[in-house]
Amino acid sequence: MRAAYDLYAETNPAFVSFLLYRFVKSHSDGSGETPHISLAYLVVPLALSQRLEPSFSSTNAATGFLSWLNRFPEVRIGLQQDIDVARDVTAQGLRAALFSQQLELGGTGTVQLGGAKKPPENTKSKMSNIPKQAVSRAERLGKWMSGAGGPAAIFSALEVRP
């Protein structure tokens, strides 16, 4: 019997909300500051993109955002289209995370961890390989973006618009 891969499971708002939760947690752990909500619209397409996996697998959390982009400038190719395509999926995931109170909006357009019961830490370990890699990419982006400056600098470095 062959197992089929379910692409739509990764675009499920519950999965995207978990992805964003892990990004915000990683970003906050890295800098002590909360990320701007606009970064969610970068993180989801970057984390869900299987074509970028080789660029992530040859780095680690200490690599840094700008070093990653310098090593892999091809990340920028087609990224604006990926962002445009993922806009609805990202918005639905954000709404799910806010509604479930996993995330909360801050007063300055930031997102922070919410007061709801947190997802179990071992949730990622129970996932199959491809979703687990997406979560790892979101966590790495959180760490990297926490030290890369504000949203304007990140969007500029990626050569995309919000």
C-alpha cells in the first residue's frame, strides 16, 4: 500500500497557527521582543516551501538571517509570488491563532504568545517529516529574524513588499 502526501494538511489554519506560534516563541526567546505581525506573511511561505529545504538544512540557528541570504540569494527568486499565493493561508492561520488565544496582538502591531493553554512541547516530534521540517524552518526564521532588525530591513533584504 502507498501512502499519499496530503498537501492541504499543511495549509490547514490549525497547522499554520502552530507554525506561527513556534515562530513567535523562537523570535521572543531569541531577542526578548515580539515580532511584528507583518513578518507572519513572510514566515509562512518561507517555512512551507519545500524548495528552500536545502538552504535551511545546510545552516544552523547561529547562521543568521543575512548570512543565509548571502549564501543562498536564490531564496529571493519567486518569493513575492509565494507571498501573494500564501496570503489567504497566512491570514486564516493568524485568525485561528488569535481566536484560540495561542497568540495575541500587541499595541504596536506585534504578535505575542497568548494566555491560552500552550501546545505541548512534543507536538513537533509527533509530526511526519515534511511538516516537522516546516516547523523547524519557522523556528529558525524566528531566531534569525530576531537579530536582523525591524520588518522594513527584513522585507528589504528579501526584496519583497508586504
